[in-house]
Amino acid sequence: MEQEAARGDEILPKVLSDRYGIDLASAELVPIGTAAINRRATLTDSRRIFVQQYRTTDDLERARAAWVMSEFCRTVRVPTPQVWRNRDGEILTCVDGMGWVVTDEVPGRVAAEPLTVPRAQHIGLLLGRIHRTLASYPAPARIRQARWRTAPLDRVLADTDTVLERAVAQGEPRLHQLRGDLKQRRVDVQTHAPRLRAGLPELLVAQAGHADFSHTNLLAQGDLITAVLDFQAEICLPAWELGRAAFAPHTVANSPAWPQSALRMIESYRVENPHLPLSDVRASARIALLYMLFSLDGATAAECGLSGGAEADLRRHWAERQVAIRRLLDELDDLEAALADLGQEK
């Protein structure tokens, strides 16, 4: 990645000049996201832009499809960054095997703190609008896999053993804590996953979606969302995407108001997208819990090659997910009853 970033620094002025007709004054790397190398840039006429550089190993057709979906959602007032088209009218520019996308700079920041109820409501409105808009969108080529729904339990249990072995080999400094976490995860998967799966609707709606709609891909100013970033353009389950946003571990683990923010998000979602069946809406909490149970992201981080700050974020996410699992297990019956009541109000 460092070599591609250095090469990008070299050719960025020429890319902007030759393909966009603009001149670069300065640029700085922005260490957010993992899908691309990101830069904020200032032009010689003082305008500010945001530039994403895709690596030579990235799937540029997939990246192009994601930006096309982002632009499509922008037409229905979803706040996505406005893309600058190159001199050929293309969204994505390919130079030396690398892809480049130029957008307006968007105000706001990734909000790491727990959701407030007003921000949760705005997120619900935007996600509902995205799903309603994409319900008739041409089916993307990629499908988001639902490991939480289909993976054999034996495979998940074996994966926890693999993670522990890797942690031992890497000299994981929190090995004692991780060993206990993984033991608890194995117990939870064996004890709860079968009954949680049995309570899912037989059929869940699947359609084109963002497919990575999380707080790390949202920019906020106060309680308003100013930008939705990093569309993945995949077929996914709206109930999964809704549950993942409403019951995000960073809020469930850290805010005593997490049930209220989750319910208000889902209620706002239904204002914009009343077409998602109530059975799917009611299943969103159960799906969020299953998704957490089957995810081992962050258990170890050394092999990811992340910076110190990013590695710490990943470890924190693991710890927050452990707490969120316990709280969702304790509150699931009440949450599903409350979600069913939302349908009675209509």
C-alpha cells in the first residue's frame, strides 16, 4: 500500500491536469477507510476536493458500479459526495492500472461516539430512502454472503480455534482476555444460534443495497448526516442492513439509551420505506445479534497491517461487540415485541 500511495503522490498532479483540467496545489493523505487510498486536495484556484485512489489489485468495475449506485441515490436526496466526471464523462479514471475518483469535499466527520436519538432518526430516514430507491435498481453482480444465516456451526467453532492459535503465534498481549472471550463466543454460538435462526422468517427480502452501511461510512455534523460513503453495490438483505445500523455495537455497548435510539431509527426507516414486510423489520434485531455472534473481526489485528490507531479501533470494536451480544441476548424478547408494536401503529 505504501508503494502505491507514493506512486499516487507522483502522478496525481498529472491525473488531475490531463484528465480533469484542474491544477493541484497540495494534497494530504486521509487515513480513513480501507477500500481506497484517500486524499484531501486543494486546487490552485483554492477549491477543495476529495480524491480516492484504487490500487492496481482492486476490482475497478466493482468500484465503478458502486459509484454509479451512489450517484443514483444522490438523485433522491441521499447526501452522497458529488462525483466529478473526467474529460470523457466517466466517473472513474484509470491511469497506470490504478483507478481514480474525484468528488467534492463534504463537511462532517466520522462520529465514533454512540448514536443520539435524533441522529439515529436521521440515519433511519436515509437508509429507508436508500432501500426504497434501490428496490427496483438493476441487480448488482455481487451478493453479500450471510454467514450468520447459513454457515455450519462446526465451522464457526473451528474458526474460533484458528483465531486463538493465531493470537498465540503473534504474541497477543491480551491473550488471557481473548481466550475467555472466544470461550464465551463458542458457548453463545452453540447455545443461542440454533434457536435464533429458527425464529427467522422463512423468506427475507433481498435487493440491491449499500451493503456496508455503518457509522464508519457516515459523515455527521451534530445530529445530521452530511454524507453516505463507500457504497458496495451488492445484493443484500434490507433487514440485515437495518439491524446492523440500528444495533451497532459502539452504541449498544456504550449508551444506556441504545434501545430508544434503535427503535427510533427503525421507526424513521419505516416512514421512508413502509414496503419492507413487518416480519423483516421485526427480525432485524435477531439478525443483528446473529451477525455479531458469527463475526470474529477484531479478535486479532496484527495480521491486518493496520496503523496503531486503526488497530486499536479494531480491538475496541471487538470488545464492544462482546458487550453488545450480552445486552441483545438479554433484551431480545422486549425488542421484538416493541418492533411488532411499531407495525400495529400503522
